[in-house]
Amino acid sequence: MEEVEIPSFFVCPISLQLMKDPITVPTGITYDRESIEKWFFSVKKSTCPVTKQAIPDCELTPNHTLRRLIQSWCTLNAAHGIERIPTPRSPISKSQIAKLLREAKSPEMQNKCLKRLRSIATENATNRCCMEAAGAADFLAALVKNETSASNCGSLEVTSRPLDEALALLYHLQLSEASLKNLISDGGVFVDSLTRIMQSGTCDSRAYAVMLLKSMFEVADIIQLSSLRMELFVEVVRLLRDQVSQKATKSALKLLIRACQMGRNRVKAGEASAVPVLIDLLLDSRNEWQSEMILMLLDVLCQCAEGRAELLEHGAGITIVSKKILRVSETASERGVRILLSISKFSATPSIVQEMLQVGVAAKLCLVLQVEGTSKTKEKAREILKLHARAWKSSPCIPAEFLSFYPA
């Protein structure tokens, strides 16, 4: 292809490439649709990249005149190897979404409309933004709450097809922070509905429920997190045990890490048998990210006596935590050492101290002091070794050069 100079007004200010689908924003600047959508929805900016002015509701207006000019220019320069850009398909409108939502209220049309809405949502970020602006999130949340209400559930069999479609659609909408806050600010009704779904829904519905809850908890305030019911923790832990899917497991771990920042929630998670389930997961884990998240959560749970007791009661608790210390990232290693420090400070009976020695905790801590790592991790490792100096001093796993750390 010969070098052809592209007219400057045909070039997108973001990508600096020829525009294929020119879009004009309220500030009067024109961008290529793909570039401005990435700016709005991936980079999560709500301002005009050129003027820096705020753009309400990310309004995008197709510039048909400019597109036709670009297509004509491409045709005139076809001899130079420039291909004519195709005419883009018209984007979905807010009125079309509103019409589908109205039709979805009819039981006969509901399933068909929900599938159509899901198809629209998976096409691009603009469609998802349009659907959210048309009230899709509120409609779907109301449908979920109605399907899982006590009067409708009876034996808590919440496996209807519309419910599955509604949950999948809510997840694929990738809701904004404002919409997520709206979902969680209904006095816990929607959270209770998702808990019921995790209790007796299909595998897919349980996965979508926990992924939605994770997103909601990320924007929830302290009061909302402090009022979570015990049933929620029971179902999240059960989902972890069942290992429904990798995405669901990751979301469940993140959910518990966020929720257990509150002291009372740590107790609830402990009563739901979270610690033994996490240790079993850690024993089987082959994914570094999963091991790191489990250690992070165990660190939080071991800040209370109940969590430490659960870890010590598990036959492999101390062993697997110490084993993972040098096999994960520096941050996760520090979490593992912190767990051992919590046990050393508050739960170290003579038998526990001897168990730590037998399973190689002292040897692992000595290795931590020798390898490259954060000074905080090394300080904590040194502190544990000093705490049990009398019990471990004569052990062959303690190198002679480290005896200077021990009190006389």
C-alpha cells in the first residue's frame, strides 16, 4: 500500500488512526467509537479526553456525515490500497431496551426477552451502559427478589429459568458503583435473595450470586457489612467447599476477605467452618493466586481466638501454612508468617510449640531470614524464633549463626 496522507479530521484524537465509526460527544469533539468506549468503560473516565469536560451518562451521537465523507475518501483512494470502511450497525437505543423490559413483565415473553437482553449486554460496553440507564438493574433485581421471596420459594427450590437468566444478565451488565450501591441499600432484601439462591440454586446461579455479592460488598459501607446474616457465611463457605467454578471460588474468597474486616463477621465465618475448608483448599491448591488469597483470609481469621483454635484443631493447619511461606509472593509469605506469629503469641501451648518444631516451622523461619524478602517478614520470623528460644535452641535446624538472635 502506498503512503497516503489521511486528512486530520478523519483521525481519532485518541487512537490517532482513521475513524471507522465516528462518534460525537456533547462537548463537540468526534472520536472513533471503539476508542471512546474504551476510555469510558475500560479506563472508567467520564470526561472528554480533549476538553476534560464532564460528559453526563456517556452520551454518544453517531456522526453519519463524517462517516460518509471517510467512506468516500476511502473509495477515491482505493487504488492506493485503502479499503472502504463498512457501515456500522446502529447501536441499541434506550427506548428499545425499555420496550424489552416492559415485554419481559409478561410470563409468556419473559424468558425470550431476558435472553435477548443478555445477548445485547454481551455485545459491547455501550449496550450495557444503555441498559443500566434504562433501568435494567432495578427490573432484574425485582425479578430475583420476587422469585426467591418466602411466599414463592416454599421448599426453597429457586431453580426457575427466568431466575437463572436474570442473574446471568445482572452479572454481565458489569454494573456501575452507583447501581451496586442501590442493590445493597434495600435493607438486605437482595442479599437475602442471593443467599437463598446459593442455598438451593443451580451451579451457575450459585456462581453468579456469589460474584454479584462480591461486587456489591466492594462498594458497601461498614454498617451494611456489619449486618450480614450468619446464613450468608454458611452458604459462601459451602460454595468454597463445593468448588463450583474457579471464578466463583475467587469471588467467594474476595467476599470473605472484605466482609471479615469486621470483627463480628470473623466470628460468623469461624462458626461457618471457614478455617478448615480454607486449609483443605490450601492443601489442594495448585494456583498461586488462590494460595495467596487463602493465606490473606486465614491471616484475617486468625486475628480472633476462634480462628486460631480452628486452625490448630486441623491436623494439617500449621504444616500447610509453613509449607506455603516460601512458595508464594512476598506479600503472601508475610501473611503466612503473620499467621504463625499470631499462634506463637496467643495460642502457643507447649504441645503446639513442639508441633511447630516437628513440622519444620523453625526451619522455614530460618530460611526466611536467609532469602531475599521484605524486612517486615524477616522481623516477624525473628520474633517467632525469639518467642520460642528455650524450646528450639538445641534443635539441629537452627543454624549456629542464628543463635545470636536468641536471648542468653
